[in-house]
Amino acid sequence: MKEGRPRSFYVLAIFFAAYVLFLYGPMIAIYVLSFQGPQGGLTFPMNGVSTFWIAKLFQGTGIVDLGAAFRRSLLLGVIVMIVTVVLSVAAGMAFRRKFKAQSILFYSAIASLIVPSIITSLGISLEFRIIDDLIKAHWNENFETSMGLLTSGLGAHLTWTLPFGLLIMFAIFNRFDPRLEEAARDLGATPWQTFRHVVLPIILPSVIGIGLFGFTLSWDELARSSQAIGAVNTLPLDLQGLTTTVTNPDIYALGTVISAVSFTVISLALGTIHVLNRRQAAKGSDAGKGLV
Amino acid sequence: MDMSEEVLQQASPGLIPGSGTARAAKPTRLSPSFISWLQAGPMMLVFLAFFLIPLVFVVIVSFWDYNEYQLLPAFSGRGYTDTFEGCIAQLPDLCTIGKTYLMTLKLCFLVWALTLFIGFWVAYFLAFHVKSKTWQMGLSLLCTIPFWTSNVIRMIAWIPLLGRNGLVNSGLVKTGLIHQPLEWLLFSEFSVVLALVHLFTFFMVVPIFNSMVRIDKSLIEAAYDAGATGFQTLVNVVIPLAKPGIVIGSIFVITIVMGDFITIGVMGGQQIAAAGKIIETRVNALQFPAAAANAVILLAITFLIITMMSRIVDIKKEL
């Protein structure tokens, strides 16, 4: 099988290239269109080039209070990211031993991933409504609501990010060599020292990957937020609201700004992972390279 | 604190000011099972509070009564009877809920078939034809990046292409293939399927690719040496070994489309009825028990599909 590439390679390479074009083509179209001139419309051809529509978003004269929604989404995204990383790493460590309720947690995570988002969202909203009713009936008649960005909203997002975090931890520890920890223990390290100085540095690139998933999934989350976020909107919810009413390119401008944040976070995370991997390769241990 | 400090701390605790107070107390040995609870407990609590209990509430509320503006906590089957209204009277015609589920299943099937076809060949190309690990990583990343960006943006991205004055229509008119712009390109079943395939093929590619890279390449060479044609190798070696990935990807795509209401709403111009959309409509009308009843029905059907599919493969073994 050494006589060059088979014909199927070229057929599939073209197929793959077409798929990538299909993935990126439409998105690139709206990034370009968000730089329409002030007179420009929703479609090509471009009517001049300007940053008019993007500037308009930040002036707050547009249709939504972009600044407030932006800050809310960012705050929620960062909190979701931190909680996802901490809880996933902790639970991932727990799964390396047998423990009771192991399969309950595993199946909860899988179910949370595949039960349609609208059902989870509806359930959370019912739960909080019932809690509100109880508080109003028994403690405080003037109580408004316990639903909100950092209560029901945070919970809704976590049901989406934690399963991904847990599955990534499984993948990490499938490849992890437990002899490294044994060595640390034999040298007298406490469990915390073993974790802090041996386990964590090795899994750090993947942990940053979990953070990346946590933030981006929350930043773009829509279906689960829809019923559970309470009175305020996140940025994707505002954007979705605009799809039915807007006839100007500001919707593309908003799309471009949201994507810019996504791409910044993605490149930061991937860059950090790359640097950490290179450092590990350069300065890492010689474990497994001989001297049994 | 660096290593030397750590060692110092071990030797004589209290020497480094300000540190160690948290762990100064003689550490009592915790039992391994207690540590496991401590580690896994927080995540379990989140799932309990925001997933399992809410599901229970959905089931309970689906049996409550309601009027125009509030929930009435009294047993009633009204959520369900309202949902199936006219289903018997209109026979042999389908009632609204029947038509809606038929439409949902149709969309589901189309999207599943298309994502499976595209996902399979993309994964096949990455797993078998891209030999260098670096290229494999790079190209996989290329497929993953859109997954980290907003779904709504990836939906509205089709508007400038498919709209009445969009690129596709103006291109076709210019070349003389059509005289009137095509109306069915946007806000139609076509655009819904297109957008769903665009958004969710990723969920097919990843598990199928994972199954394929685990296939021992010598098996394929053995098939080749034994005289199998490329097609025979594909059907008898690659597809059976990639089956777990195919099933997991299918479960993902099917459950997403079954419950979808956003893509169907935005790309269907809010005109197409689907299972997830009914729930949203009922919630907006504050008819929570009816919404919950619909959620229970959707959950039951989704669960049925997953059970049928997971008969084929043990999900837990494949992770």
C-alpha cells in the first residue's frame, strides 16, 4: 500500500473540504456583512464598508441594552467555567476508585446531556415557581422570586456543562499512569501534595480544555436558559429575540461581537494548552522512558 | 508555596508565618469512601437540584389543574386531555399533536440520515486517510471550533445566503436557471433541516471518529490481503467496528432534534410545529401543566428511542 495515495483519498479530501466550507462559509458571510456601510441591507452586495453597525451596538442606541446583557453573559460564563472545572476535576478523581452511587452519578450526567434541554429548562422553572409559592405562602407575602441569573440560570447551565466536564475527566484518567502517584506517595507526599504537585500539572492542559468547554457552552447557551433564566436575558437570548424583528445589519454586528468573544476565549485556551504541552514535553519527567 | 517551603513546613509546622493554619491540626485519616463522597458529592448535588428534582416536578405538575393565569395544585388529567384533544373525534385524520409528532419525526429522520452520512465520511477521512498526527489534530480542531461558537449566529448566517435576495437566489436568477426567486429556500422545512445538519453534524463526527481511530489498521490490511474489495472491507470490517460511535452519535442527534424548538423556530420562521415548540408555546401561555404533560410525552418517546438504540451497544463500555 505504498504506491501513492488511493483515488478514494482525493474524493474524500474534496468531500471534507466541502464540509469545512459548509461549516465556515455562512459564518464568514455574516462577519463580512456586519461591516456594511450605513445604507447597507441584510444581504450582499456590500454597500460600502464601515464599522457603523458595530459602533451603533456599543452606543446603546440599538434595540437591546447590549452592555448589560454582555456583562451578564460574561459573569455567568466565568462562574459556570470555574464551577465546572472544580466539580469535574473533583468528581473525576472520585471515579478512579469504586464508590457507592457511582453509577447513579454517571447515569445522571449522561441523562442530563441527552434529555431535551426544553424539558430540563421547564423543570427548573417549575421548581423555582413552586419554591416561590411556598415562600410567599409561609414566610413573606411580598417575596418576588428566587429565579435569577445566578440561581436557576446558573443551575441550568451547569446541567449542560458538567456532563462534558466529567466525560473529559474520564478520557484524561483513562490515559493517566497511576504509578506516578504511587511514586509520590512512596516519597512521603501527602494526598494533597500528590495532587497539587504531581497530578494537577500533568492534567492541566486538559483541565483548561474543560474550562474552555464550560465557558463557551455557557456563553452560547440558549435552550436551557430560555425558561430558567428569570426576568433578565443573556446575550444569545437577546440575539434570538432579534431574529424575528430586525431588518438591519445590527443583528450581524451583534453576532460578530459575540463570536469575537468566543474566538478570543478559544484562542487563549488553545494557546495556553499548547504552551503547557510544550513545557511538559521539554521539562517533563523521564517516566516511562527506560530505567525500569 | 514552592517545594522547599513545603518541605520546611513538613519538618516544622508553624515556621512559615501565615501558612499552614488551615492544615495545622493533626490530619485525621479520612476513610476512602468519605473522600469519594466529598469529591463526587458536589456534582451529584447539582444534578439533584437542577436536573433530577426538576424532572420529578415536571411529572407532578403535568397532573395538576390550571386556569388562565395560575397553577392549581389539584389532581387533574387536563394537561393530557387538552393535548390529545380531538384525537379520537377526528379519526381517521390526524389530530394536531399527531401531526406535530409526525413532523418532528420526519425532521428527525432527515437530519439523522444526513448527519450520519456526512459525519461518517468526515470521520473516515480523518481517521484513515490523514496519516500525520499533527494534521489529524489540526483538522479535527477545524471541525470543532464552530461548536464553540453561538448556534443562533450559525443559524442567522444562512439568511444572507438563502433569502429572497440572497446569494443563492440572485446567482440562480443571473445564470438564467430560474426566473423567480425560490421561496422555499428560507423559513421552510428545507432551511430547518439544513441548519440542523449544519449545527449538529459535529455530534456525529466525534464519536464515530473515536471508534474509528481505535480500529487496528492491520485488520484492514488483513482484509485487503485476503482479497476483499474496498467496499467489502467497509461493510464487513469498518462499519461493524465503528458501530458504537455511530449509535452514540445517532442518540445525540436524535435527542437534540426531538427537543429542538430554537432552530425550528428561527429557521422555520416560527411557522413549523414541532414537539419542543408546543412546550414553549404552552409555557408562554402560562399553561404549565399542559407544557409539563407535553414534556412527559416527549421524554417518554425520546427514552423509547434511546432504549431501542442502546440495545445495540453498551454506552458505558465505550467511554
